Amino acid sequence: MHSRQWKRREFITLLGGAAAWPLTVYAQQGNRMRRVGVLIGSDDNTEARALFTEFQQALEQLGWIYGRNIQIDIRWGSDPERIIAYTKELVRLSPDVIFAGPTNVVLPLQQETRSIPIVFVRVADPLGQGIVESLARPTGNVTGFANYDFPLIGKWLQILKDIAPSTTRVGMMISTVNIVSAHLYGSFETLARSLAMTPIDTPIREVVEIEQVFQSLAREPNSGLVIPGDVVLEAPSNRALIIRLAASHRLPVVYGRRPFVVDGGLVFYGVELADIFRRAASYVDRILKGEKPSDLPVQQPTKYELVINLKTAKALGLDVPATVLAGADEVIE
């Protein structure tokens, strides 16, 4: 019910905005109603909807007005079986282009169609995962915007060391469902040692293991944790659990996703996803105007954010250095 109400509000909002666009814009796009399929591999939660709105508004600024010259068929969900069903549904609708992300929906879509253009977001290492054969000239029907570079792990570890200088042991928690988890752990172990920290592998196979990770790390002094972006751990219920456990075990945690820190986590450093979603709209626009995915290079992130929850830092007894605070894009007090 909530999802249907939201879509109706978006429809009304976009129709209202359409009145401001000159008729010449529509003429430039042609008379045919174009169709965009959207598959978001996250639950229809507040953040996912906000990001999709950024994408939709960027399309509107490019002249693609929902209900006027473009139809959007959107599906949400992180359940693997539901994702498979949604990929088949969207492909049967034969859209002009499909906008999709993160990796958990892009791979099934790629298996389902090799002809419908796909623009992805929130995919880590698209080259290493075999989603594209080249970043500069992706062959086939897929292109898009990578989620982050693996050197970002080094930045997370350095931030942890700066905020909690006594940290000598560090874990990295990511779901083994995440296809790039093995690659992430390889980089993590090397970079942790370079900062004089002992790396502790803490992969999650099942949600019940989250609490075990915190208990294990908290048994030894001077421990910390890094949590990259991960669909399983980002689910609202799991996010709330992680924030609560970090507080109760007094464990400093650096997150790769902003909602953790907004909800009470210590510090976030990562890609500004709203920027990625807006930029993705430009690729959808170019494909609708006749360009091929293979002619559009895969783009890397260009905007990053540092958000510090000062209230959480004080609760953990951490004195955040002025130099770190000065570099923050946002400080939550």
C-alpha cells in the first residue's frame, strides 16, 4: 500500500513539473512514448526511494517527463527469487533501456537479455566480475557507473586509525553473498598490515553471525571494524542491529554507507550515491536518443562524502581530531 501511494505522489509531482517544460522539448524527443525498466535490488525503503527520485528528477531535467513521453516500470526487492522473477517480467515488457543496481540485480538481468540496453549503478569492480569486458569500451548491452574503487578500503582504515589511534586489530564485515567479498578481503588484509593493524576476517554467511562478529572483536582490546556497502547488511533491521551492537560493545566502526551514520553509527566515508544516480540518467537519456551502451564508457565515482557522528564519538570516548573534523562534509551532533 505504501509503495502504491508513493508512486501516485511521484506521478502527481512530475505532472505538475511537466507544465514548466516548453513544448519544443517534447517535440525534440519525438512523439513515441518511450519505456524505461527499473530494477532496484533493495527494499522499497526511504533511502532507495530518495535515490530513485534523484534519477527520475534528472531524467525530467533532460526532457523526459513521466506520463508525457516516458513510461517507467519499476520493481524493488532484495530477495533472490523475487529478483529472478522481476528480471523476467521487465524483459518481457521490452523496454527501450533498463536502469538497474546494485550487482545482485545486474548479473541476473545480464543473463536474461543480451539485447536490451542496461545502465547499471552501485556495481563494484564491473570488469573483474565479467559484467563488462572493457571499462573504456564495454562490449555488449551493458554500461554504467561503478560503486567504488578498492583503494577506498585504505581510506576507511586510515579514518579508523585517525579517529581511534589505539586500534591495533581490525575486522571487515561483509556478506559472502557479495560477489566481490573475496577480492575485498585480499585488499583489506594487505592494507591493514601496512597501517600496523592486524586484519581479522569476519565474513557473514547468515544474519545470526553479526552478533558473533562483535562479540569476537570486543573480547580483545583495541579492536575496530570496517563495514563496506553490502545489500544484506544495509537492510534496515540489520543496520539497526549493527548500530546497537557497536554502541553496546563500544567498538569504533567505519561504514561505507551513509544511512548507518545518520542512524547513529560513528563515521561514513564513501561515494555520494545521489550524484551517481543523477549521472546515470544522462546515460539513459543518450541511449533513448540512439547511442549504444558499447559507446558509453563505464564511469568511476567522482564525488565522495565524509560524515562524522560526533554524538556517537563522544559516547565511545573518542576525541575526533580537529583535522578530521575540518575535512568532514557533515558533522552530526
